[in-house]
Amino acid sequence: MTSPTLREIVQAARARLTAAGIDANEAAMDAALLARHALGWDLARLLAHETEAPPDAFTRAFDPLVARRASREPISSIVGLREFWGLEFEVGPDVLAPRPETEIVVEQALSAGRGFSPASAVGRGFSPASPRLIIDVGTGSGCLAVCLAREFPAARVIATDISERALAVAARNARRHGVESRVEFRRASLLDGVAGPADLVVSNPPYIPAPDIEGLDPEVRDWEPRQALDGGADGLDVVRALLDAVPGVLAPGGSFIMEFGFGQAEAVEDLVRASPLELVRIVADLQQIPRTVVARAGISRPPTADSRPPTADRRPPTADRRQPTADSEVSMSCLFCRIIAGEVPGTFLYQDDRLVVLQDVNPQAPLHALVIPRRHIATLNDLGPEDDGLVGEMVRRAAIVAREQGVAESGFRAVLNCNREAGQTVFHIHLHLIGGRPMAWPPG
């Protein structure tokens, strides 16, 4: 009798997990991850040897892990790690495991942090594009604090949590990623005892309505710390407390970025509008579920009752969405304005309230995209004070798209042309993102 192969053992584990009520796709990923964890192998090695019999000790190590997962213990608790923003974080029963949608908070923080208005930096002795102080409220595993400390190497970060055990996990994660000297962990309820002025405040607070907790998946209900989930009767108790406290620590022009729960967008919008903060946008995840709010200190004008924030969208738009409003500054003779308005077809790689990223219709490389402001600006010579930070935001978005398209490591080119002799053909400023092939310098 021949011994079962590694693939057959993993397939049997997948069937066992599916029978335990775990989604079939998730069960397949979890079975493979547990096999890699038991073997100490990466995915490439697992695939290379899956038609062979496993090492002798494999089954003794693997079977108990599968049994734990079949009992609905979360995979992150079993392996003790969770990936977030391309980094591995220690997790466990004392912290909420980072979710992919929380990466939106990092994305929006990067956009805000690299696009401060000059008003936020006056007299403070630092570049408007370099936040000095960032505060992460309810840090848990420390994933937001650590990622932002890495992304903003000149920033100091304060991370608060009510749980000493969570703070211990977060501190270990800061050491794991080499930012422990710039992240200060404090035991505090929200912002108690924390002074500003801060350029960024971020938070992924508890927002599950208390009556809904019993209906959550067992992986969440039975294994995640309840105080990291329970947002009170309507899920918004901590959100209200944050909106009371955050304006007192934000610098003028500083940004507050917060995750919230399913079905809470309208209530969160109303709460922000009732606060001293200015609502900038609400951001949806890849499933088009509103997940994150961006607000800013320093309201330039009182909000009107019917003004609504734009919703940043992370998937290609359809032609009937994002129509320009009557006061939009557009030129309907401009090709890009017409694409943005849905009058001309275009393939969108990204869009938010300020920028869109389109595939070039005449690509010069495997990746050739255009990063375009929604507002019609003819050339770089026409940028005004209201556009401070725009070009930096365009470059940053190009880098994110390059990473998402898999060309960031091999190299890419980001080019802005100004006027005809420099190669500008459409007079609406745009950045060419080109990657996926070798390129000489200077360009031909």
C-alpha cells in the first residue's frame, strides 16, 4: 500500500474543514497554510513536493492543527501571525486580527499625510508633506501604528489601547518591524492624557452592535476580544466618543481616518457633520461596502444640509456614476473630462474624489496608465494654491498602482509633461505610469 501524497493529505484536511462549516475556498487556503506551518515551508516548496509522501513527522504535527481549525479556531490564532500591508504581525487572543479592509485606513492616511495644506504646517518647522505626529487610537496588534511609522520615517507615533496585553503584542510587533524607537505605546481609554497637535489620527474602533455579536462567525465571536468588537447598542458608542475627543488633538488641516461597520455609513456621516470636523470623503471597499471615513480639522465653510461627501471607489466605475455636478470645473471638449463623466468609454484602475487612474488607450508598455485629477487643469503652469499636494498625491497613487500591478520592484517610470514641446497632447494634466519592460534614459 502506497503512502498518501502531501496533496492528498491536504485535500482530506480541506474536506474536513468544509464539513465543519468553513467556506470551501477558505478551507482550501487554510489547509495549505496549516501544511506549510507544520512543515516550515513556503508555498513554492509545498507545490514542488505535493505529489510526494510528506516527511515522517508531518502528520503528527498537521492533524492537531486541522482539528483546531475544524473547531472554528481562527487560522491567525493557530499560526500566531497575520499579514497586513505586506508585513507579518503577531496576533492572538488578546488582539483583533487585522483585516484586509483596514488597509484602506493606511491608504487614506498616506494620501492625507502626503498632501497637507500649507496652513497645517505654518510655523511648525517641517515640510507640509511630512507629518510630525500620528496617533493610533485603540491600536490592538499595532498594525496601523507600525505601518504608518514605516511609511512616514520622520514621524513620531503614539498608540493607545485600554488593554495592557494588547499593548504588549503591539510593542513586540513594533520591534519585529524596527520602529520601536518611534512608536510610543500608552495604556489609555481613547485619547485620555494624549496631547496634540497631531497631523494624523487613525482608528479602527469597536463598532459591532452589542446585540449582533452572538450572531458573528465563531472565529470572531469566540476568539476575538469582546472589548475590541462591542460598540454598544448601535455600534457607535466609541465612534461618538472619538468624534468628541479627536478635534481637541488635531492640528489645523490634520486628518482623522476611521474604519466603521456595515450599514453605518449614513450614521457616521451625520455624526461627523455634527462635529467640528470637516467631512472629506467616505471610502468603500472592493465589495462596494462603505468602510472608512476621512475627516479634517479646520472647516473652511459651514456644511450645507444637502451636501454629501464623495465616496472613493476601489473598482472600475460604470458610465452612469460620478457625473460632474453643475459647479464642477470641467471642459467638455477635454477627452479626459469626457471619460471621467462617462461620455467616452475608459478602463479605470482606480478612482477617488480627487483622482482617477485610467489605462492608456495606446499603451507603450505592459503597464501604461494615466493618473488624472478630476478637476480640469490644463497644464502644470495652471496649478493654483488650491492644488497644493496634488502632484505628490498623483505620484503616490502611481506608486501604489505600480505595486498592485506587480512592477514596483522591477521598476517603473512616472512622467509629467507640460505643454506641446515636452510631449503634452491632451491639455488636462496627467501623469504617465509606465512599467513592465526595460526602459532607457533619456527616453527616446
